[in-house]
Amino acid sequence: MLNLRVHERDKKKPNFIKKFNHYVRLNKQDEVPLFFQNGQFHFENGEVINDPPDWAIEQMNNVATKIQKEVKYRKLEVKDDGDH
């Protein structure tokens, strides 16, 4: 499930952040923005994308390694079959 709250605070200790929800927002002209979080591509409504477009894969492959780890991304190959 896509969670766009960057961090979650502890209810008993409001100054303490108990969890970070890292995500990457991907966009390309004339395309719907996509998100990547917890090892999955998502549409803005949170729906999981099982077959992401090549442009989104290319963008995620170029994201800094540290950020890829934070969002649990593993590098994917671009299919380049003309369908994406």
C-alpha cells in the first residue's frame, strides 16, 4: 500500500519519529505520475503496477543507490519491446 506520509510519529512521544516512509515520485511529460515505495511501483491512487513502463524503470535505475535501498528497489532491465 502506498503511504505518502513521509514519517510517522510515536503517539506517546510526538517528538519521536518511529517510522520513515520513503518514496520516489516519477514523472515524464504527457504521462501520469508514478510512485515507487517498498519494492513496488504505484499509481497516485495507490494501485500497484505489476508491469511498469520503461521510462519509470529507467528513472528508478538512475536514482542514487542510497535512495534505491530506502525504497527497496532492485534494478530492473528495460524491456524495450515497444509496448511501454
